[in-house]
Amino acid sequence: DFGPSHPFQGSRFSRFMQELESRFPASHARFDFIKPESAPNDLLELVHDRSYIDRVVALEKRRGYLSDDTQLLPGSIESARLIVGASVAAAREALRAGLTVGFGGLHHAGPDYGEGFCIFNDVAVAAAVLLREGLSRVLILDTDAHQGNGTMDIFYRDPRVLFISLHQDPKTLYPGRGFPEEIGAGPGEGYTVNIPMPMFSGGPMYDLAMNEIVFPVVDEFKPEIIIRNGGSDPLYTDTLTNLGLTLDDLTMLIHNISSKARASKIPLVDLFLSGYGAYVTEGWLSIVRGILGETMELSLPERMKYMPPEQRAWIERWMRATIEVLKKELQPHWKIF
């Protein structure tokens, strides 16, 4: 929690748990709950510089800022360590059980920086732990509306981690990273895949990106585990983004990923904590609905704005042109293209 006037409120976690249990008790009953342990420095140092960790500790003591939007308040570090510990536990448990769900996705924290409400990168630490424990092919699929710059920077030169991000066009949204030309470097070249989505994409453009780029690359990479992260911020009601997904669109996106993992017998870790505005819980419930493949009645009271056919046509042309650019960038590295 970053304070009462901040768009990221800590109450979101307990509110979601209460809504899941009270409104959808049968879905709630399908989960076993694991209490996480706080991540120690040796885990954080798998992806973060020790000097950065020390700086974070010093900043918290004086309520300092990592960035303009990320202040360290008392308890911030312990909260971040718990989220990292939870995502590590989820990753390990997924290898045993096949599927885990958790609160995670602090993807703007890089090797030596934190920003965008992110202090330590739980997604990257979880992947690094799996690599240390013997895995050699980890897929991180980031569907958050904001591009996962921290995760990208951590694994930019590592061919063991395929990082794929679908995010709002970085010309229109923080962090301004994630263009098709950013495909990795050195031995990791081709293992970073950035798919900018036009504003007001809606579900059909996500289907196009998944079918034309994501699933073909995943089939060729053959990951040993999938870590998906991203919350409710692609919804049309989100107050910080403009991607235009409905609850059904978000459910279908997550359902397609979950179904792909299940059909390919790939363990799946699904992490979410982002989303801004009044309907974060409903968005998170739509994610759970997609993961479980269950019928859960959900709704948003705000109506979508009308979009004329010519604007929809322009969005599709933009998306198809972006996909062609991306295929040319990736062609030297992937047989599928």
C-alpha cells in the first residue's frame, strides 16, 4: 500500500479474497491456500544487485522514493519480500501440482532500480529460482497493460527465459519500453518478444497476437513452465490504461493461455496484482474465471464507449502491420517465421 491517495491500495487483496469466498464459494473451495515466507536477500540477489537492495533498505528508513510514483513507507520492504516469497512458492508448487495462482507481478523492478509501484521483481526471482533448481526453459508471459521493463532487462541476454509481453503501445503509456525491435541481446537475442497493442484493442486484437505470434513461438520454445503475470488493467474501466478489454475478453485471454498450458502439459503459474479504479476485484475474478473455466456471473456498471467501424478497421490494420514487423524481427531466430 502506497498511501491513501495512491492508485495502488493494499486493501485490494483482502477485498478480492472476501468476494471470491462469499460470491463464488465453489470456486473458492477448489483452492488450497499456502502462506508465503518472506524472501531473504539470497533470493533477491538472484536478480537484483546487492547495492540496490541496500539502497532500498536505507530509503525505507527515511520514507524515500524509488521513483516519482513509488515511495517506500514503513512495511514496504516486508510486503515486497512476501510477494516475492509467494511467487517463488507458487512456482515450485506448480511444478508439483500443475497450476497455481498468486498475487504477484512486480515487473517494473529491474536489476538495480525500482519504479512503477514495484520494489523487488517477484516474477524474475521465481524464474531465477527455477533455473537454479534445474529448469532450462522458462516462459514469462506478461499480459499486463504496462510493459514489464524490469523483467525484460533482467533476462535480456538469457536464452533460458523466453519473455513475451503484450502491452499498450509504449508511445501512449508508461514505461515507454517494449517496441518490436527490442528482441534481446547477445545469447538472448530473439528470446524477448514485445507485442505493442493499439489503444482500444479489445479482445479480437489479442486473439490475433496470440495466434500469430505467441502460441507459435511457445510451441517452438517448448517451455518447462509458464509464468503469466498481469492483472485487471487491460479492462476498459481502468483509470490508467486504454486497452478496452471487457470482462469476457480478459476471461477468454486467460482461458486460452490456461488451456494451452493444460493441453501441452506445461505447469502454469498465474500471478496478478495490477489494476486501477473501482473494478479491480471484478477484473481479478474474471481472471480466475478464465483459469478455472467456470461460469461466474460478473459485470461492470460502466458502459463502453461506442467505436465507429472505421476506427475498428484502423486498429486492425495497425495491429496486423505491427505483427508483420515483429515477424521480420524474429524470423532469424525462430523457424516458425
